[in-house]
Amino acid sequence: MTLVASGAATRSNFADLLEPGFRDIYFEQYSQLPTMYDSIFNVSSSSRQQEYDSSVSGLGQLVATSEGAAVTYEEPIQGYDKTYVHTTFKKGFKVTREMYDDDLWGVMKKMPKALASATTRTVENTAGNIFDNAFTSGTGGDGKYLCDPSHPRSDGGTAQSNADDGALNETELEKTLLAMRKTLDDKGQKILIQPDTLLVSPDLEKEAHVILDSMGRTGTNYNEVNPYKGRLNIKVWDYMDDTQAWFVLDSGIQSLNFFWRDRPEFSQDESFDTDVALYKVRCRYSVGWSDWRGLYGKTGT
């Protein structure tokens, strides 16, 4: 199909829509996937060109002090800074007056709906890419990947890991839960981590339910209880394209953030000279993370 230079839909390009002999013309017949980004990320509105996150550490343990001795003072530590830069996304559609009026199937009148669907897909895909790239690209405030074996501590203490290679099974899940429980803050102190979510792609959905929903332990011939039954909520995200990776989250403290600078705005205009109608959608947002704690990722390999 060859469109005119203006990019507008014309009668010569969509002759089928002018022909009454067809039994049906299909357009946007498929149901859309439900949004998932807003159930995984902390979604907020922004009124600035950029958003900034930072942190301040707590304090270490008390010091044993002899009678009459002076108190020991300790300073908190400034944490790592994270900047969220909003990106603008746009798309439009043009149609001539003649094409719009002569369309016997009403397809052109439905095109604004197609822009809405495209917007939803874009948001989901952008957010899903955070997990697809969790081990290989994109950095947080500490300069490391979201899932990385060497997250530095602000106090210069031993680096920590929230990444590993294991496939999704009972043994690797237990290792992950234990590793998350041993997470330390930037002063090297234990913190409360309560994993409550298992995030997987559709390829791992079956295995996730086998591990978490079975009455007994999987892979054994003994009548043992399943210690993981009901322990985590399963979230399956179709926009996670990595078919092997899986993630465990503590939704109470995870720091995955999505900022809406401008929510989707749909507008329509018409060219006075050409009678071409123009439809447009525009939105602006940013997505990322400020702290890795509360999330552990496995490559699945």
C-alpha cells in the first residue's frame, strides 16, 4: 500500500472500505491485555521536568559504655541519588474528508480507539523493559543494574547481591527468599524484608503455580506439606519478554517507580486547506528504580 505524501488515509489506499460487498471488515477485534505496570510499580504524578530521589541511612547498633563515660555519636550517611527524566511519546493518524465520509464500515471513526490501544501497549512495554534489562543495562542510583551481584554500600562495607542464575524451582526459590532475608541497610544492619510477590513471564506461569499452589511438596514421593503454598502472589506479565528470568518482590519496600508527567492526551484537528482530519495522542512519563532492596532477580539459566 502506498500512502500519499501527507500520510493521510485516502480512498485510493482503502478501497475495500468503500465496497459494500464484503461480509465483514476486521479492525481491532482482539481483546487488549490488562495493564500490569500499575500493579508492580509505584505510580505517581510529577509536576516538574525531572524527579529526584535520594536516601539517608539509619544508625548502627548501640555501643557498650562504662559508667560515667561519654556517649558515642554517629552520623547518618547520605545515600545515592537517582534522577528520573521524563520522555515524551506521541503518535497520530490522518484521514481525508472523502475517506472519512465514504467509509461504509466505520473503520476510520474507530481509529482514535486504536491510538488508545497503542498508548497502553507503549506504557506496558516501556515498564516491562525494566525487567527484561534487569541484568544487562540501565542503572539505579548506585550505578549498578537493577539486579546486580555487587551493589555497593554507602558506608563502604561489603557489597551485596540481588541477582543469581537459578531456574525457577523449589530449591532456587528457597535460596532467593533466604538471600532477601539477609539484606542489610547502608549501615550493615539487618532490615525486615517480607517477600510477597513472584513475577514471571507466561512461559513460567505453570511452574510458578506448581511450586506455590500444590498441596504437597513438588518432586517428592513423600506426603510432605508444601511450605510455599500461598506464600507469594503470582503475577504473570505478558510484556516480560525474557522467558527464563523471574523475580521475587517485597511490594512494601520495593522502589520501582513510574512518574506520569503528562497522562495520555487525545486531540483532534482539521486542516482548513485540505480537509484532512488529524488525530493525535501524547503522553510524557519516566520509569525506573531508586533502590534495589526489596527485589531479587534470577536469570533462569
